[in-house]
Amino acid sequence: MTETEVQRHVEGCKAGNRASQKWVYERYHRKMFGVCLRYIQDQDAVQDVLQEGFLKVFGNIGGYTSKGSFEGWIRRIMVNTAVDHLRKQKSAGWVLIDDRMDSGLEVDNAEDEVEEDVSADFTVEDVHEAMASLTPMYRLVFNLYVFEQQGHQEIADRLGINVGTSKSNLAKARRNVKQFLLDGARSQRNTES
């Protein structure tokens, strides 16, 4: 796929060409599904968010100015759509910020945390499983900070929380992912013994 080919289909989408829309959808569907899956665990909800996201892509494609990558532009729309979906759940009574939702993986005092030598190679699946074990808020802040490279102020503004909450949730998310991976490595080491 060349940049010229992408630009040709972008222009086709701007003109309402269905073949170009189909090409864009087929080209970016899998990657964007993965992006949405990092934020939302339910695959049916991910499909809904993905569908809504592509409707926004095609509805707003006139605003794409070819500055920056087209894939990056689509990705930003998908992330925004996923975050909007989570915020709608929050307004429908879903608790987004409650620290009591912690999955039990948190280490109570970071200073007491003992580093241990774990000779384990973590797979992408291990890390994905660890991230999936996070509470919705921890996962959301973790994804926005790590993958979308947003700062704490931007995250706080976007989610309607304060900067300290964003920092705290990121620290807890990192600690929980690490603990999940260490527990898995210990378990694997014990079964191999």
C-alpha cells in the first residue's frame, strides 16, 4: 500500500465513493478493532464502538487535511469514540473512578514492594491479559498515557478527574500489571518445579 493509494481512497471517500469506503474499512478494520479492544473488554461493545467510529471517519473525512498519517487520524477518532462510550457508561451509573473496584492485585505499600528476580519471558498475550485484569479506570488511564501518549492534565480534562487521580490511577495500573505478571511467572515456575 502506497501513500498515493491511500490518498486516492481518501479522496474517493470525500466524494462518497462506496468502493473507497469499503477499501478504507477493510484496510483499517483489524487494527482499529485492536485499538478499541484495549479500552473495552466486551467484544460486542467493541464492534459497536468500531462501527460508530467508522461512521464518524466517513462523516468527517472532509476534515482530514493529509497532514499526518491517515491511519493516525482514524486511530484518534477510534480512541475518542471508545472514551465517549466509557463516559456514557459512567453517566448511566457505571462507576469509573472508584478505587474500591481494585481487582485485588494492588500492592498496599509501594515502598514495601520487593523486587524479585523473575527469569520469565512475557508474551504479548501475557501483557494483554494483565492489562485486561485492570479495573476500567486504571485500564483507561494506562492506555491514554502509555499508548496515546497523553499527559496527566489532558487525561484529567478529558475524563473529568483531577491530575492527582490520573497519576494515582496510572501508578496503580502499572503496579497491578507488574504484580499480575510476577504472580503468573511465580505460578509457572512452581508448576515446572
